[in-house]
Amino acid sequence: MVQVPRPGKAPTSADVARAAGVSRTTVSFVLNNVPGSGISEATREKVLAAVRKLGYSPNAGARALRAGTSNLVLYAMPRWPLGHTIHTLLERTRDALAERGLVLIVHGDRNLTGMEAARGWAELRPRAVIADSCRCTRESVAMLRQHGVHTVVLVGEEAVPYAPTVVFQQRRVGGVAAEHLVKEGHRRIAGIVPLGDLSEAGELRYAGLQDVADADPSLELTRVEMPFDHDRALAVARAWAASENRPTAVFAYNDEFAALMMRALRDVGLSVPGDVAVVGVDDTPLCELVTPRLTSVALHSTNFAEMHVKVLMEQLDRTLGDEPPVVPEHEPVLVRRDSA
Amino acid sequence: MVQVPRPGKAPTSADVARAAGVSRTTVSFVLNNVPGSGISEATREKVLAAVRKLGYSPNAGARALRAGTSNLVLYAMPRWPLGHTIHTLLERTRDALAERGLVLIVHGDRNLTGMEAARGWAELRPRAVIADSCRCTRESVAMLRQHGVHTVVLVGEEAVPYAPTVVFQQRRVGGVAAEHLVKEGHRRIAGIVPLGDLSEAGELRYAGLQDVADADPSLELTRVEMPFDHDRALAVARAWAASENRPTAVFAYNDEFAALMMRALRDVGLSVPGDVAVVGVDDTPLCELVTPRLTSVALHSTNFAEMHVKVLMEQLDRTLGDEPPVVPEHEPVLVRRDSA
DNA sequence: TTGTACGCGTTATCAA
DNA sequence: TTGATAACGCGTACAA
């Protein structure tokens, strides 16, 4: 049972020392396994027993205050919904950090950017910060460094000169899809941009389509803004059914939108991929479950996670002022099935 | 640009005081808006200017050390994969906490339980901890309280006497599905238990089927352990096609497993729901996208999130020793479509 | 209005 | 082996 030296207050190392009948110094030596501080096995045991008895857990704040650095690694929650990619990423990162005695913390603030965000992160004086590059300016990164954050790793569309960036291009997702469709001979392509939470990523992916269209004037791009809603999808499909120069292919924002469109297209009598080809994104299990099987752009979340962990670890090892870091690129890959 | 009073070290309130030409006390008064400490508008401005100039951000650890309590609320990352439910929950909780000046932190450790886990959480001396009830024992909760954690809110299958619990019954998910199937006249029901990450929740949902079967001896329950894999699904479907007393209904762990089974069943010539009815879980968009449309048990993540936030806020307001809290129940709801 | 001084919990240094 | 002491950054009671 947990003993209560001072009700409502957490036990301190002094409490442990008192309970074990030793000095605070001794407690500290035992708990931190300080080498070369000949502690007898007997006292060691006494101290550990007292720790267990009191349920002692060191105060991380005080420890960090004294040490000048914490063992926290702060991951700023990304703007887009938490999906499988993030899940894998967190899992791997946590494990890798745990091996070094570092603790992964996901910071909840999702609305603040730039200096505002950095100030909140800096309050915790973390060892490292991982954040979307779109939420970090040169100033905010400098601020973090100023606050003793040894490592800053960004994730985003493109590398910035002031911090190592793991490039993860939403934009290329659209590009890869468009390139495939062009190669298949499509000339009129529609791109879906979702409304709501997903619109930010949606714009980026659509911009990728636009990149390809800009390079090839014979392409005709149609932008379709749409919530995830069967009726809206039906309306779009109906319009296309009635039009003689409808798009011959549609890049849906993700696999779910793609499935939604496929259903709507079929509902109005258009065939997939015969009349309209469809490409999704994420390569989810859904792709195999719909008819026809869905062609999809894969983000390879496992690869991404590993790459991310690698960069983070390199940065943690790096002593301030080393050579600039590598910035891996992560190219999405088209997984071809039947729908396009 | 960020000024550097002492390179590599974060600016302190003393630095701010120096830069503003005032005392540390004054800085503190200004930053904490201490009432009744007549600070002239001029000095106020000077201090704030210095804060901006230095990029000062208070050391949360030191502040907590002094105050005896932090403004952190720790959410221990749940064991099962982060999905839409968790996403909504975090979003709502963060907003509600932000209104009180509290910061939501998601703690990465996912493998530790009981005392081990509690020790890690306690190190940060958070104001509140939210965790899966299955990772908390009576002792570990007592330990947290001992360490000044004012509020502990659990989420899990059933209420425990030592902490307020938001009841969220995976088990009832299976129960609700089974009750529906029984009402529809099914007597031989199969339940899928996924392998891997999802097995923990899978066992609970299957136990819900078992509850119903236990109460009705005429029911015949078949347990199917299965990874998410088309070939394995096909094998199961083939076996059923060849058997004269195959299950007439299958409770799939979630919508994706349900869709996988539906496809496999159709592939081997069995009709849905004619030969075999199928029920999924989560009421995802997928339900409307497959043929036939999928009947699913909905968890109503928005309701859940609101309920969760409500309980958390009540607990935060509660002064230690108040009356025991309400423990809302959250009943899953069957959304009927065509597949069962 | 402002400065001085103390203590929160840890750990490192130094002397015993 | 151990015990006293100082310092980390912050907030505040108290005195000026």
C-alpha cells in the first residue's frame, strides 16, 4: 500500500532519504546509478525499498530545472486528421526514443502557428521538437533553439534552409496520379478537393494535378469542391453523364472519396474505368473491397515512419554546429488496380 | 530578431527584468496580471517589449515547481489504433481545456501498465490524467493522487470504485449486434476476432456475442480468428459454402472486416444477406459504398467525446473529497442497412 | 512601485 | 560512504 508522509504532496527524494535512513545524496546516487560512488548493496536495497514503499517518482520539472535539459521530445500534433500514417509514425518514434530514455509527448495545440506555437512548445523545454513545417517560421525555430531545444525536425512539403525537413509532399500525390492518367491517354481530368478538415491537404494534392496540367497545355483540368456526401457525388456524376465532354478520369482526394465517386458514377450509368477512370489515395484495404478494385496512390507510411525516425535520431546525435543534415525525399507510388 | 543574452541558454525572467530595467518582481507581476499590484502602463509596456524582444517563454517546470501544480493534462495514449473517435475526443478535450489555461498532452508510452505506467505519468506532475481503465489499478490511481494529480478519469469497459470512469463498452458492441441478429431469427452466428493490434478489442467484442449466446442456449456461436487478408477470408467463406449448417450471420470486428467478408462470400457464390447476413462496426462511410449497403454498430464518437469532456470538466471543478461522480454509460447503436 | 530573500525538488561539488 | 551546500527559474511575502 502507498504510504502517505505528507498528504496531498508527492513524496520527495528527501522523504525517501528519511524513510531509508540515509542522506539525499545517497538516494540520488542510487536512483541515477552514479558510477564510482561506492554504495553498499545493503544501502542500495534500503533506498530502493523506501522508493517502492513511498511510490516515489522523481519530479521531472525539478530534474530538468537542475539538469538544464529535459528528456521530453515534443511532437506537435499535425493539422490533418490522425490516420494510419501518424499512428505508425508515433509508434516507431516512441520506441526509438525510449531506447535513449527519452519520452515522446504529443502536444495538443493545433491552431497556433509560428511564434505563438513555439512559445507554447518552448515552455516545456523539450529536448527536441517535431512539427509541421507550415507551422514553423525561421524566427520560431530560432526561438526554440534559443530555449535549449537541441533538435528541431520539420515535416512538410519542402525543405527549408533553417531546419532539417523530412519532405513529405502531399502535392506530389496529385502529381503521381496525374502522370499516370496522362500516360493512360486521359486528357480531361477532374480533381476532387474536399471541404472541411481535409481541405488543406486537398488543396495541396490538387496543386499537384495543376503542376502536371501546367506542363502540358493539352490537358483540361476540372476542379470539384465537394463534401463527403453521396447526394453531392450523385449530382456531379449526373452532370458528367449529361455532358459530352466530361472528364475521362477523376483524381479523388483519397480512397473513400474515390469509392464514393465510383458508386455515384455507377448509379448514373457510367462505367468505371470505361467511361471514367478513378484514382484514390492511401492504398487502404478499401481498394480491394470495391468493384472494380481501386487504383490508388500509396504513401507507404511504414517507409515514411522509418525515414522520419532515422532523421530524428541523427539529429539527436548531432552536436550543435555539425554539418547540415540529409533531407530525404519520400515519393508516393501508384498502386495500379482496375479502376484506372 | 531574437536577441541572445546568454547563448544556448533560454532567457529567464531575470533577463527580461534586466532588459526592461526593472525588477524580477515587476516582470512576474506583469506576466501573471497580478491584481492590485499597481504597475504603471509605461513599465507594463517596457516589460512586454522586453519579453517580445528576447522571445521569453516561462519555464513550465520551474513554474510548476514553485506553484506546486502544473497546467498539464495528460492523456495516456490508448492501446488501440488512433481512429476517428480518438481524433474527435482529443479535439474537443483540447478546446475545453484551453479555455481554462490547461494544456493537453498525449503521453506516448503505450506498453506499460499499472504502477509502471503511473510512475511515468506522475513524473510530469500533471493536473489530471486520462487513461484506459485497463491500464490502471487501484494502487496506481492512488499513486497518481499521492503525486498531486487532482483528477483521474478512466475510460473503459466498466466503472471501478476508485476513480470516475466513462464507460465505453466494446463488449456491448458485440452484444448489440448479436441481439439484432437474434431478433432477425438467426441461430448460428459467427464472430470474427482479428489477429494483431486489434485483438484486444476483438476479444471484448466477441465476449459480447458470448454474453448473448450464454443467455440463449439455442444459439450456436462460431469463433473465427483471422488476420485482415483476402485469402484467409476466402478460405473461411469456402468452408461455409461447403457446409450445410454454416452460420447464417457473421459479426465482423469492424466495417472493413465486414466488407472483406462480404466480398469473400460473394466470391464463393454465397449471397448477402440471403445466405449469410453481415454486421460491421463503426458506421464508417464504407457502409454506404459497398453492395449491399452494410449494417453497422455505431459508436457515436461525437456523443462520446462530449460526454467525456463533460465528465473531465466536472472532475476538474470538483474539490478533492466531493461526492462521487456520475458515470455515464454510452450504449452503441445499430444502424440498419441492407446486409443484415 | 520596487528590491530582497526564501523555497519548491534535484543533482553536483566538496569536505568529512 | 555520507552529509551539508549551492544552484537551476519562478512566484510572492515582506520591507523599503
